[in-house]
Amino acid sequence: MNSETCIFCHHLKKEQILMTSHYFKVVFDIDPIQYGHLLIISKRHVMNYCDLLTEEVSDIADLQKELITLLEREVGIGVTVVFNNGKMMDQNTHFHVHLIPRYVKDNFWNGIHVEKHDSQITRRIEMLLKKDRR
């Protein structure tokens, strides 16, 4: 996907941005799973976490830590962090991270339905990881 059609590059309004870091901006998700659902969006149009610069990786780690600490200590909720990365992202977006507020007994994992595709993927991943660790 190119940056000309990216909603993160061209359609976010200034008033939607809650905070920024050097490389990222934070907004509420427009289709939240839970109230308070945040997105951390790369300012640079990049599709994959693996394409982030070292400085960007450091910046997003610091920003996630800051936001999680704020939500857990000040608001009293837990957080699930989900990366949207590569070719499986929503159309017309680029790399971003979801910070989803969590509550005791919120049934988060019970409500997720994923169509399973490749029964051999677990074995393939295991082989790759064990091979790389030797």
C-alpha cells in the first residue's frame, strides 16, 4: 500500500492526536474493542515492525511503557498490546500498535474468533526457532 491512500498519513485530524513522541502519535481507535482503546501509530509510513529504525523501536518501547504504566497505575486497568504488522493489516493503514484496556472477567479471549488455517504452522515455527537457537 502506498502512503497516498493511507488514513494514518492523510486523514487523522490534529484534535484526534492525544499525545506524540518523536516517531509516533497516539489516538483513540475509531472502532474500539473496549472503551479507551488506543492506537500507537508510526509517523513514518512503514508497513512492518521489522522495517522500523533502531531509534523508532526504542521510541515505541518507551512510549508503550509510559502508556501502560499510566493506564495501570492511574486508571487501574490492565492492557493487552497487539501489533498490526505487514500484509495482514486493515486496508489503507500502516504499522500501528493497539493498547486495549482490560478488566477482570471482561471475556476478552472468549470473544475472539479466528479461523484456523494451517495445522502445521506450530511445528514449522518450532523447527525455525529451535534451529536458530543452536
